[in-house]
Amino acid sequence: MGKAIKEVFEYIDSFLRGEIEPMEFSWDLQFLIAEKYREIKKENSEVADLLNDEFPDVCDIYEEGDPLEPFQAKIRETYEHVKAMI
């Protein structure tokens, strides 16, 4: 696994462990993926496309004050799908 992919995965893991607030996560993950996209694309093109295509949509569904569990479940599901590509 490349350095950029690992960085994105570690950020997602931190959220799933409850270390990051959901609103912060939903904004920052999208930014992190955009910032690292070219590097991720070099490491694994399929993973780059999945991260870029799937996570912004998932992050956009969370609104301040929404229940956390459904959002975390969707993040976990999407994360596991992307990890399976490695």
C-alpha cells in the first residue's frame, strides 16, 4: 500500500475509532482525497477512482446533528469496499 493511500486509510480509521468529529471528518476527508489524488492515482488507479467517486457522496449525506451510527456504518461499508481493491 502506498504512502498516500495509507494516509487516507489512517484518517478513516481514526474517524471510525471515534477520534474525529463527524462534521470535521466529512469535510476534511474530501479535501484529503482531493489533495492526495494524483499521488494515490500513481499508487493505485482503481483505489483513487473509488475514493474520489464514492466518499464525497457518502460525506455529503451527513448533516450536523444527524445520528452518527448510520453515517459511520456507511463510511465503514464504503471503506471496506475500497480496501478490498488492494
